[in-house]
Amino acid sequence: MKFKSIQPSVSLQQYVDYYLILEKTSDEESFPIEVLPAPHCSMTFTYGDPDSSSVQRGTCAVISALDYSVDGYFTQKTSFFNASHLGVIMVGFKPWGVQPFLDFTVQEVTDDNVDLKCLHPSLVRQMEDSLRCTASDEERILIIEKFLLSILRHNNPDALIVDAVHSIVKSNGHIAISQLAKNYHLCQKQFYRKFISAVGINPKFFSRVVRFQHILGLMDNMQFKQLDYALNSGFYDQAHFIKEFRRFTGYTPKEYLENKPSTEIELYFHEQSEKSIFYNTVYM
């Protein structure tokens, strides 16, 4: 399987964190791509065989995956399957990055997605033809960027919320929301409203996902001394941690460490993780 990460152009870099290209021929070995909850949303654009992918969210039934979609925040493991020719470009947005491209809040599609063909039928139809007519990764990215710029509502990110997101990430999800609101001279209700308007989800849930990703990274790198500190400062007790971990991954921490797969894409993302502060162990 081919993996390739491309950085956005200057015109979109305040919104987009990265473009990820996934490509596999039909005769290559097929295995599920498992996506764990991460503190950002994405869009998916398919140029391989149409209508050939399927998805399973948590323990729900496997269903057909959309070829062109806006994907909300995940609260559980999501698995993607494709036994045909896979050609997908995933746009990973910064936490505040996807909302300016939408006329609904991301919160409305938590653990779900929306078909871009329904939102922008004529634009997606044109883009679909163009994506499948070119063999160049760079040209495909240009086509997607042209589409994104055409639906961008041109509102600049809220500087206060951008700063708040960085504070949450820097603290590994441990900073109190009440303290954040106080830092910006807002009551908690005002801060929640501004955060949801910019990011699409509330700051408490965003902090939970950031904390989870931090802990997952410590577990993956066997940094158990730091892990003890993170657990003691972020959870009420061991039962709370296990419940949270199982909700996000489908495994207990012990099961995760014992059965954690080492796929090509997982190893790839470990190599890429230092390039962005907004994702760590996103894929398994």
C-alpha cells in the first residue's frame, strides 16, 4: 500500500493540517484501516474504484462507505475495508479548520459523516471526473484545493479559540475549562459557545480526545513512568481510565498492548507524528 503525506498550500494552511494519500491495487493484500479518535476532522475524496469501500463504527454493522464525505469527530474506533483498487485522499483539518467550509456544526455529525455529493452535487461531479482523469498526486491535490477554496466561507479562525486549542494540546488535555474561560475573561457559557462555533464540538470533549491521544502515544512508546503521571492527573480512578480507553479503542489497555497490530500505516504515522501537534496515533 502506498502512503504519502502532502502539506497544504499557503492559501489553505491556516485550515488544513495535511493531505494523506492512500493507494492500493486490487491484487495487494487487503487489511482494515482502523481510525482512532483524534482531535481533528477530515474530508475524504475517492479516485479508486467507486462504491468499493465499507466502514464499521465501533461495534455497529459494516455499511458502505461514502466516496466523498465530511467526517465528524469520532468517539470510537472506526474501521475501513476495501478489497478493490483503493485510491483515497484524506484531508486532515486543524481543529478549527473544517467549520469554515460547512453551513452546519460539526457537532451534528459526531461519529458520522455527510455525503459531499449531497452538499455540492455539481462541484463534486466535476471534481470526481478530474480526479480520475489524472495520475499525478500533485494535480489531484490542486483539484481538491480548488474545490475547498470554492466552498470556503472566508471567515478567519477565531484567534482566541486557536490559542485555547493550543493551550489544551500543550497541557495534553489536562487544563481546566473553567481556567481557560477565566484566562480569556469569559464566563464558561460564553467560552463553550465560542469554542463550539469555531471547532464544532465542546471544549470538554475536545480535551478528552487530546488526553486519550497523549496516553495512547505514551503506551505505544512504552513510556510508563510518564503514563502513570498522565493517568493520575487525568482520571478519577483506574476504572474510569479503562472505561474511557475501551470506549475510544474497543479494547482494554491490557488487550491493546497485547494485540496491538503493527501495520504499514501505523508505522508510517509514527514516523509522521512529529510533523503535526494535532494527531499522534490516529491509525492502527
